[in-house]
Amino acid sequence: MPFVHNATDVDFNDAYAGVGVHIPAGRAVEISPEAARHIFGWCDPDKEPYLARLGWIRLSTDIPEGLKKLDKFRITEGPVAMPDNTGVVALPIQRGKRA
């Protein structure tokens, strides 16, 4: 089953076959291969109809921008750790003598 990794900062919501598909920002969700193809054009080299259905393009000149959005949804055959984009860095704990 494919996993869709949402590398945006916005939750993604769509539907396939009457079932809602919710992919939280920065998370990966397992979806059916049929849903991955219907929503994102998984395994189809021509992404234009999917970009139009998602509302990410209106004209053929919009395709490059639409593909940039689509690139933020990575589809893999299994779960992959998403990078931590929180910007929070753990600091080392320094133990010492109290004054």
C-alpha cells in the first residue's frame, strides 16, 4: 500500500469513492493505490488532469507551479520517516556545581 507524505504546512483533504482522505501537514498516511492514483496521479506520467482536478492549475502555463505543489506530496511503497521541520533544536543538558 502506498504512503503519501505531506511535506507542506497545511493539512490536505480530499476524497475517493465517497471516503474522505485526510493527510495532516508533516505526516504520512497510508492510502489505497486507487486513491493515490485518483488524487495524485500516482504511476501516471501525465499529471495535468490530476493537477486540474485538485484546482492547482487552470491553464497549461500553470503546470510548473502545480507540479511544485504536487512535489510536496511524496508517495512511497512504505512508511518513511519525515524530517523534523519544527526548527526546534534540543540543547545538551549541562550539569555542574550549584553556586
